[in-house]
Amino acid sequence: MSLARSLLLAGSRSRFLAGLLRRRHFVGRAARRFMPGEELSDALEAARLLAPRGIGTVLTKLGENVTTLAEAEGVERHYLEALGQIERAALPAQLSVKLTQLGLDVDRAACERSLRALAARVGDGSILWIDMEDSSYTDVTLELFRRVRGDGASVGVCLQAYLRRTPADLEALLPLEPAIRLVKGAYAEPPAVAHAKKRDVDAAYLVLATRLLERAAAGKARPVFGTHDMRLVESIRARAAAAGIPPRRCEWHMLYGIREKDQRTLAASGEAVRVLVSYGSAWFAWYLRRLAERPANVWFVVKNLV
């Protein structure tokens, strides 16, 4: 792992830095590179503007590790209202939630009830995504996904390719005919837990993607590929075509503000594309993780600040 990435990931865990820098106008202005604003209305407007281009969205309110049930209940109410607004506006938008935002650290049973309530509210043909957090939460996240999915709920889960355990996790989930969003991973993890070198992460991603495509060809999985690596995108598209998988059987998820031209090109070619739109005031840790994912992100911010 590069020194710059290590420093950014370490900074993302610092409450002191978050309190200091969130108040700085230039930092907030730079964060707008990756988010349309802090309010739900900003995210809904972004979804409205993307829809005519044939691009769907996945909305997520930033923030994790709430410390009281009252906070978690507030998050549940917020997401239920968001689902209502999405439905009333007939937007091609889905939601992605973090379990610690629904109170996983406070009351696991209450977290599961909130997850089930949100999954029950999603519209026909839609899905509620369960985001993945750092590796200390992987077991409980996958267990709750299995419980809710096993009862027939329309939920999907994120898997991180850089974790060494992920191939086994994927195999264990396949009997559920799951919706899986595969990402590379953006948390600081020790080498025993996660691949540290980019080439190893890329190789792991391609192996996992190929396995998902095999199941998709049999109609037994719904693969979603969350990546901005266009070499990986083209390699996976070629393998999907060779397996006879129609373009819209898979989805491509990319972050708001990144590779916008490629997003439009993929959508215009008939691929199913969604943009992950984040909003909320708790953006500092998330923002530093975005910078750590790719050195070009840091250079973009420096240029814009100058």
C-alpha cells in the first residue's frame, strides 16, 4: 500500500481531523467533486438529471456507527421517507444502507428490524443494497443478509474483492441466488486480511467477477460490478458476451462525478448503469477513502483548489 493511501486512510479515522477540516470551506468545495450536496433533495435532483440519459442511481446517506437507538430510528425514518419520494417521483433510484447506521453497534435485533422494514418498502423490481464496512463487520453483515434474503426480501449485498476471505464468502452466498455488488474495497486492512497490491486486487476482482458471470449465465445470480477501472470493465464485458449474457443482465455502478463520460458511453451501448450518489453532512471519512482509492483523485482536487 502506498504511503499516500496509508495516510489518507489513517486520516479518515481521525475525529480530530474531521472536526477541523469539515469547517474549512475549501475542503467542502473539493468534496463536491464526489457528491451533489448534503441534502436528500440534492441527491434526488441528481437522480432526476441522470434518468433521461438512461442512467439509474443508488442513493446513500453518509454516516455510520451511530451510538443510540434514537439515531438509528431517525435513519430508518429518513430512508423510508426517501423511498416514498423516489416512488412519487418515479425515479429509477435505489438505496444503499450501512448496518452500523441502522444501529448494529447498539442493538442487533433492532438493526435487523429496521433492515426488514426498509426491504419491505422498496418498490417492485427494485432492491435495497446492504453496504459493506470494514472487515470486523463482515461476518455479521453477511449473516443478516442471509437471514433477510432467506425470507425472500429484495436485498443485495456488497462484497470487497481485496479481502482474502471473499471467494469463500461468495461461494457460501450463491445458493441464495443473490444480488452481489462487487467492489475492490476502500478500508485500511492488514496484509493478513486483504491484498495490499493493486495487481493482486485486480486479479482477485476478475476471478470473482468470472464466477458471478457463470452463475448469471444460469440465471442464478444478479451481478453488479462497482469499478471505475475501464480495463476491468472491458475484460468483464468480453467474458459476459462470450458466455451469452445479455448486456442488461449485469449492472455497472460508478461514483457520482467519476468517469462521467464512460458512464454515458456504457449506458448508450445498452449496458445497465447506476451512479452511486452520496449525500449528508458526515462526508469527511468517506471523502478521504475516495481520495485514497486513486491518486488521480488527489491530483484533481489539488488542481481545482489552485
